Amino acid sequence: MISIVPRLKTAVLNVPAIKNNDMIYKFLDSPVGPFTIHFWAPSFKWCISLANIADMSRPVEKVSTGQQIAITATGILFTRLSLVVVPINYNLASVNVFMAGTGMMQLYRKYDAGILMDFMEKDESSAGKKE
């Protein structure tokens, strides 16, 4: 039993307009092309970076420090990973560079406002109430 994606890929690649256009054919037939998860995962990951840019207009007190640390760390780690694994995925690398950058910008906003470590203070104050 063959799944739908390979059949769809074969049908699309056999269209004369695509067959005759070398650049489009190579893109569609690529190991990181639109018929693979290697294309769609980074494409949807751009939504996280765009949401982070939209959060630049939010008051800095409402931005989660933990979330921004996670976004920054994920961006840095997965940028490296996307350049090491085969096939090299430049779309994934670019979205992760952008993700790390937007996370660092948000963390700088919190640092500049003097509330970067606000999540630590909340933990300490709640720990003191339990005693």
C-alpha cells in the first residue's frame, strides 16, 4: 500500500510545466521540499517568531521570562541541529536564528526594565508563605 503523498508528489512532478522548469522541479523534489515534514515544520514554526514580534507591543511586565528563555534556548540549539543533520535544512536554521533573536530582544526588554528575574522573586515569595 502506497500512501497519498508519494503519489501526489509523482503526479505533481510529472506535470509538463514543472518537469520543464528545472528550478521548481528541484525545489519540489528536494529532501526538504514541500512533500516532506522538513518543509512544513519550520514553516509553521515561523508563527511562534511572528507572535513574539507581536508581543513587542505588550507591556514588558506581561511577557513571561521563562517562556522567552525557552524560546531563545530552543532557537540556539535547533539552529545548530538543523545545520548538522542530513538533509541540511536552511529553512529550519533561519527560523531558529530568528526565534533566538526575538527571544533575546524580549529578554533585553525585561532586563532594561529591571524585571528580568521576576520569575525568581515570585518563587521565593511563594516559598516564604508556605512556611
